[in-house]
Amino acid sequence: MSIPPPPGTHDPQQPQGPYQAPSPAQYGQYGPYPPYGPPPYQTWGQGYSPFNRPAPVNGVAIASLVLGILCFLPAVGLVLGVIALVQIKKRGERGKGMAIGGSVMSSIGLVLWVLLLATGGASDIWEGFKDGARDSANLSVSTGECFDAPGGSLEGYTYDVDEVPCEGEHDGEVFAVFDMSGGSDYPGDSRVTDVADDKCYSLQDSYAMDTWAVPENVDVYYFVPTEDSWSVGDREITCAFGSTDEDATLTGSLRNDGTTLDADQLAFLEASRALDTTLAAEPEEYAEEDLEANTDWAGEVDDTLGEQVGVLRGHTWSSVAEQPVAAFVKDMQAARKEWAKAATAADPDSFYEHYDSGYEFIDGDTTVTAREALGLATTPPSYDDYDDGAGGSAGSGGLDV
């Protein structure tokens, strides 16, 4: 008995036997393999192909953006932005955002420049620029500071010096800084040098009041403006002490003024400085050449000695300095008598007789004793080149800045 197959769509079982090749009708006209279907992934399209070059960025747009950011030549930046937008539209280039941004920022910059010009702000900016240029031209050292100069030389040109401690070795020490008056036109090298020479030499004793403490190889130097630095407002002249020996440097500060001296030292040196100033004004002509000029000067020395004696007597001295200063005052009174006689001399011989006697009391033994009691320098300076002091000695010089 045969049992029928269960209901369903089962194909009839093929009889077992040798392998039979499938017929073309089973798979269609393409053969034994099914036909290829659509690819599983989307292919690269024209707009996304990695091998296509992107459109170039417009160079004028870049320039417009840069000028807009810097706010430099805003009118140019605005024009370039407009040109860039036109080119981008025609050529299909990139950079539209940069062109618009540059145009907007340039427009704002242009409005700001108009406002500055209308309100005078541009002149303020220019003055600020000149101030900055002037500050960069001026030296970085102030009164009381010490420095080393390039190459160790205090002559020639320099734009800056190196500040160093005054306790150690150094090329120079600044004792005064002042501004030279003048208009916009440079007065010339000679004029600038003359002003520096006169003013610096007159200011040195205010900084180094104890002239005995200044070494003989030390002279006055100065930094002065050049024609170029003058054009940006540089008027500064810097006065400094420096060594006249090329291979020598300074060690320690030469400053002795109201910031470093006690009351007794200050009173003594102020009285002495007045006398030194008068003695330095001695006429260049000898008494044989101009007796009147010399006798007039001797009268000034007599008057200055009288003032000096009055100041020293009016000051209250410490117990250590009281007696030495009193002996010094006594000698100054004796010197006055000689200078008074020199002031009334009828001939050159009589003048020089009292002239020499009067000078014997100047910087004599009582002067040294009084200085020692006050703690001041006790070695008298050499006056061989004293006449050159007012006009600059051979060793003096200046640096242009």
C-alpha cells in the first residue's frame, strides 16, 4: 500500500541516480548563475569625487579680509572687498565670506578714521607714536645709576647702555639728566654739544659735592640727541662721570649730596663750593694785561669768603668737628685780609703778593683737619687743569644717541 505525501507544495522527489546537469530553463538565459543585482553601496557622484579639485579661493578677498582686520587703509580694504565679490560671482571662486567680512570691517575702520580726523584723535595717536620713539631713543639709565657702554667707550654713537651696580666696576655713572630746549629744527651738532658741555660741568658739583673725593682721572661725559632722534622729539641730555684712561673703569659711586651726607658735611661742603665757584672765575688775562679785571675778581673772592665764614659760624657743629671747623674759619678770616688787599692793589706786583698769600690759606692744613673731623676726603685735588673745567678738559667727550 502506498502512503500519499503530506499536503504542501513539495516538489516531487527526484529519483536517485547519477548527477544531472541543470537545464537552462531553471536559471534563465544567463546561464547557471543568477544575474548581478544593483550594487550594495552608492557610487561616488560628480560632486563628491575625491579626485575633483575644489574651486580656488579668491586672492582679492583674502587681501580685503587682512586689511579689514588690521584696520589699515580701510578704504582700500572696502574697494577690494567689492571687487572680490564681483570676481567670485563671475569665476565661481570661493571666498565670499572673507570678501564680505573684509568689506564690513573696512567700512567700520573707515568710519573710525573719519571720526579721528574730525575730533583730532589722529594727532593724539601721532604724538603717542613720537613719545614712544623718543622713549626708545633715550637711554635707560637715570641719575644715580651706573652703566657699561658698548665696547667700554664713552665716545661715538650708542642707542643703549647696560645698567650695572655702582658697587662694582663700571664705565660711567649718571649724575644729571635734563631736556634741551628747542623747536622742531635740529640746532646742529655744535650747539647741542656746547649746551651739554656747559650744563653738565655746572651740574657735576651738585651731585659730587666733595670734589676732593673725585679721582683725577675722572671727567665729565654726556649723551646727546642726534638729528634723527631730535626729529621724533628727543631732547634729553645725560651727564655722566667716566674715566679718561681707556683701560680704566670706575669702582663705587661718586655721589655725595643731600641724599648721602649728614648735616655737618653738607654745611661745610656748601660753603666750600661757593668759594670754589668764585675761584674758578679767575680772569684769563694776567694782572699785567688787565689789572682791573683781576682786582675786581679778588674783591669777589673777599666777599665770598665773608659769606663762607658767616655760614660756618652760624651752623651748630658736632663736638668732634667744632674745634677743627673753628680753626678753619680763623684761617678763612686771615685769607680775607689778603684778598681784600689784592682787590685794592695799585700794580701787578702788589696784586700777586697778596694773591699768593691769600691762596696759602686755601686748602691748607686747617682745611684738611676739618675735613678729617667731618669724615670727608682729605687729599687735595690737583688744580693743574682747573681752568679747563668750565669749558671741558681734553678727556671729556660725548655719546650721540
